[in-house]
Amino acid sequence: MTGLALLVAFVLTGSPLILRGEDSPPGKIPCKVTVFGPRLDFELRFFVGFRITAPSAQLAGPSRLFALRVVITPLDLPDVRPSLLERNFTTGPIPPGNNEFQLRDSFATGPGRYKVQWILVDSKGPSCFVEREIRAALRKRDSELPLRVQPGEVVDSRLRLFRPERALVGESPKAPLRIKVFLNLDVPTHRSRTRIRMWELMPRFAALRALSRHPRIGSLAMVAYSVEEQAVVTRHGLQDSFDYRALRTNMDDLEPGFVSIDQLQRDSDLAFFNEMLVPELPGDEAVDAYIFLGPDVFARKNRERELLESIGQLPEPVFFLADGRAPWKGLVGKAVSFFQGKTFRFYDPSQMAESVEKVARELDAVE
């Protein structure tokens, strides 16, 4: 395998700048660009990753400054000016030899065709120039998805997982909906790790944001929990946003790699589920729906019916947005069935958006 002389991980500027019309420098270095995407991500944008590689023999030398400019020109909208993403960075010494110099990064776009130019300039003089055309398009069945980036638009691909976001209520003759979400923070098969890998929670957080953005939903309550930790991570009543700050702070205490004596007790997962649900269903605030979000919870014993019968039937509908392919029905799935609720599974961004829309349609139908 070809060795890596240097691997530089960097971040492009967050705000698109406008290209001022400078000429592209000639490419003197025989570099190449590998493009990953465009593909629809869970934020309902088209993610474009790229990797630039160049032979280190032609860049060998001491530490110095490099500049990368990525020019993205919409081809379907001639009146939209190109976007310029740029970054200056300093490398360490680059050794000679048959190795490779690599750079990686990404951006996000709306649908459409784009001409992308990568211009890498070495402060010693050599430069690299690669041009490629990319096309971001929805499948026909996804044509009605509420995309977050418009045609011809280019944005930073980075997003903070716990960024605040308020509900956006649209115009409707009906009153805005109030929902309570039970967010499962467990990640299947992660017991051997001492910390949760946050990217694994991205589909669930994207579904949370899709719920808060839906024009029919105005008030949000949340109970975030971990059955593996047997802990309620955070909870809050109805308000105009999910409390991501409290969620972020309290998740630091989760240690999936450690098991306490209490967690080893017989039916401890069922006992925790009972302790969590009883005060929350139906709860002390009137809501229009209860939504379970996340993976199902494996139950070793089929004893959850006693718990569910102690709660009784709920006054409002129950839904389960399941981000997994579990072939069995666990504590959550059985609870939703007992409450005569509906389950919608999602495995990709379009299914996530469709599931949220189905929940909203179901609620409109019963009002």
C-alpha cells in the first residue's frame, strides 16, 4: 500500500464567500480528487466529501503555508454567482519518496448540477488544479422531501449535534400540536465502549429536529433515557424547543462500558422502564401525542403487561419512530402495541422525513 507522507484534516470556512473573478492558476502538480457523494444526509442536505491526493515527491520540503480554494458554480442557475470556500494551513515537513500528500474535507449543497474546482497552492510555487462536475438529485419517490438547502446553495457541512432549535409553527386553522417524546439514548452493541459515539445518535437527533420544524407542531416535551444505564438523562415539560443543552450536559455522565450491581438484578430493565413511564403517562400536561424515538429495548422476560395494565389506555395516540432493524419486538414495541399505537421504522434520511410526516398526518386525522 502507498504510505501517507502527511495527512492534514482541516475545516473549510463556515460562511460561503463570493468569488471575485480571479483566474485559476495552472495545475503544475499531477494531483487527483476523489469525490464522495453527493448523498442526502439526515439534515436533508446533499453532503459532498472529497479527498485530494498529490505525490509527495513534488511537494517535498520544509514546513510551509498552503492555500486551498474550492469554487462551486451552479450550472442550472446562471444568475447565481459561484461560492468560494477557502482555507490556509501550515504543514509539517514533507519527506521525499513515493508517498502521497492527502487533504480531506466536505461541503453541502442543494439539488442541481455544479462545477467544482479544487485549487491547491503551495507557497513555494507549485499548484494543483482539478475540475469536476457533480449532480445532486432526489429520487423520484423523494421529490416532496422538505430539503434544508435550496437549489444552487452551498453551505458548510458541519453542524453542531446539540445546537438549539425552536419549533416553527406554520399557518393553520387548527391549534398547534403538543407532543411528548421519549428519546432512547442507547446504542445497540456498544457495551464494550466507555463512551457513546455521538454520530450514532445523529438519525435520532435529526428526527427530533424534523419534529420541531414541522409546521403543525408547536410545543415539545421530552424524556431522554437510557435503559442500559437505567437512568433518565433529562426531562422537561412543554416548551417551544427541545432542551439540547441539558441533554448534552447530562449525557457526559453515561458510561456504557460499566455495569453496576443494580443493573444486574433480575428484571432491572423492566423495573426501570416501569419507574420511568408511570409518572409520564399520561403525565400532568395535556398533549396531543406520545412519541417513542430510538431503538427498541430487548426484554428478557415477557412481564411488561402488568406494567402497561397499571397505566391503562392513554387519552391520546402513541407512535414509535424506530431507527433500527431489530427483528424482535421489545419493551417499547410491546408498549406501543398495547396502547394501540403505530410504529414507523426509518433507516435513511428520506424514510426519517416520511415517518415524521406520517405522524403529523395521523394527528391531523384524529383531531
